[in-house]
Amino acid sequence: MPNKRPVDPMTKRLSPQMEMYLKTILRLEPSAAEGARVRDIAATLAITMPSVSEALRSLAGRGLVRHPAYGAVTLTARGRRAASDVNRRYEVLRRFFIDVLHVDRKIAEREACEIEHVTGPDTLRRLTAFLDYVSRCRMDVRPVIVHFHEYLEWRLNGDYCHDCEGGDRRPANCPMPDGPLGARAAG
């Protein structure tokens, strides 16, 4: 199965910047009774108001936002679905980076925000399934995750794991063995 997001003719080829506008409007709407204001969108994304206005015209032309002249910006149903999809990709990636890989929260948030725009539905389903598995499995998988965190710390500090990599000390710059998860290095 290809790892591409389904193409909606009205949202096809949304750039990462356009996706960020939608996600920003989604986040700002609840705090504004009538919708997001152009100045708040500009401040959140650290860009100029004319740039926001230009992007909003494009998004409105695609049927993703409503933006009456000098009025607040609201998402259409289609725009809300697209923004929610971007936000969901972000949340799954952020959770994976923080909970599983122990990436620093600020770094995880920044990188999830960058990667969310290229993550396809198959990859997202697999990451979601893994996170669900770790949190819901009746088997106690926590020791495996805890051991992974120990392994990760050892690797990051130039050391190795006797259980995972055998009794022979490997050089700190030795790459991890290729192959499927769980495969042991021959040796």
C-alpha cells in the first residue's frame, strides 16, 4: 500500500505553510468567539498580516476557510478536517518522539511540526498502532520500553548493552545492525 495521503481536489497540494495556517486557525478559533483574527494568525506564525491575507484568499478559494472582509477567519467543515488531520499527525509524532524515543520536549515538538507535513497515512497508522499497543497491551511491555530507554542512553553515551549486543565490547561508533526489529547481530 502506498504511503500517500488521500487527495481531496480542494486540498490537493497544500504546502506545509498552508497546512500550518489551517492548524493555527484551528488552535485559535476556540479562544475567539467569532473565529481567528488575521493579526493573531500573523503573530502566532511570526509573519506579516499581508502574507496571512494572501494565504487566506488561497485557502478560501479552495473552500477551506471563510474570511469576510475585515472579519474573523473560520474553518469550513473541509478545512476543519484538513486542520484536524495535520494536528493529529503532529500529536502522534510528538507523542512517539517524547514517550518512546525520549526526545527533549521542545525538540520533539519542533521536529514533529516539521515532519507532520510529509507523514503519510500508512506510517501514521503504524505509529498510532504501536503507541496504542504500548499503552493497551495486556502483556507487560513496559520492561521492553524501559530497557530500550536504557539502551538508548548507553548508545548515546558511547557504550553498549551486553544483553542486546553480546559480550564483546563494540566501538562507540559502531552502527546499529540493519535488519528487522528484534534481529540480533550475527557474532
